[in-house]
Amino acid sequence: MSLADVVAEELPPEINPVLPPPAFTAEQAEHLIACPLCDTLHEEREIAEGETARCARCHEVLESPRRSAMTRIIMLALSALVLMVAAMFFPFLELSVAGRVQRSSLLDTILAFSSGMTAPLTIAMASLIVILPSIRFLSLVYVLAPMAFGHRPARHAEFFFRLADHLRPWAMAEVFIVGVAVALVKVAGLAHLSIGPAFWAFVALVLVTVLKDNFMCRVTVWKTLESRRS
């Protein structure tokens, strides 16, 4: 008899460290899906296009395959990249005070903190509103483009799709546009403001990102990656 068995016999049942037998085997676990919101386990089943599988406990969407979804996601991701370039270099805001006019782009706004103690703020702004969203868009195009044309997944596609999923909470373009809107309300009474084309490009970028995320079903993409690999 081992030491663990002796301890298990001496301890009362409510604090017995002996774990119960697993409810399912390792082979059965491969066919289970965990809800991303409440972690409830569900048996994996084939979902037809146009149907939606929801969690039995919290009703979170588990899987929602759509026809031509990958093509739409690719087009939206490419559109987002074009809008990002436009937002970076076109005039973002124009400020007029006492006859003096100052135009600034998104790049000028980021570089405004590039000297002195505020230099780390430049890196944070550039990463959260430009670099990380762009990496996420490029990763999705890299993962989905070969499969959308009927080919096998690209090399390391699983890694880049996992990267895109992990970067989703850190891509804060929508937070930046909300902050700009609040700042415009504060400054509007002090000077004359004109909104440039880059501002509207950034607003369109946020909307395109929301549409892309609504079209994308993570479970369906992972299933497609596994089936195309085999």
C-alpha cells in the first residue's frame, strides 16, 4: 500500500484527495467542444451551412458555418489593411486657432510622443492601434487564402491562426477612435476642428473589423484546417 492510499483512508470523505475516475476517455475528449464563455463541454457534431450551434447553458455561439465565409473574411481583412494605410498617412484632423492651421495624420499623432519620458507611449500606441491589428489581418489572410482557393493550408497556418486569435483583445483600434471622439468634444469649444479623410478611414476600419469578426467562426476554421491537413 502506497503513502497516498494510507492518507486517503485516514482523511474524511469531504477532504479525500483521491480524484474520481474520468467521465470520458481520451478518445472521447477529442470529440468534445468547450464553450468559450462558460466552459461547458458539448459533443462535437456536424453543423450544416447556415445553421448555428449554441451552448446549452449560456447560449453562446459555438459554431456557425456560412457559405463563402472565408472569402468574405479575406476581402474584409484586405480592405482593413488598405484603410489602415489610408488612416496612417492621410490628414486625420485639422485644427485652426487664431488664424493658424495645424494638420496632423495618425502617424504624426504617434510620433508626437517619441521624445523624452513619453517614448514608451509611442511604442504602445503604434503597437495597439497599428502594428497588432495589421499583424492580425495579415495572419488571417495567410491562413484562409490557400483554403479559400481549394488548396492545402499554408505552412504553420495553425500557429498564425492561433496568433490572430490571441491578438484579438490587444488590437484596440476601436478604443482609439472612441478616445478621439471624446477628445473632439473637449476641444471643439476651444478651436475650429475639421475632420480629415483619415478619420473616416479609421472609422471604416473599425466597422470592417467588426464585420470580419462576426463572419469568422473559430471552430469551423479549426475543423477546416484539420480536414485539409489530412
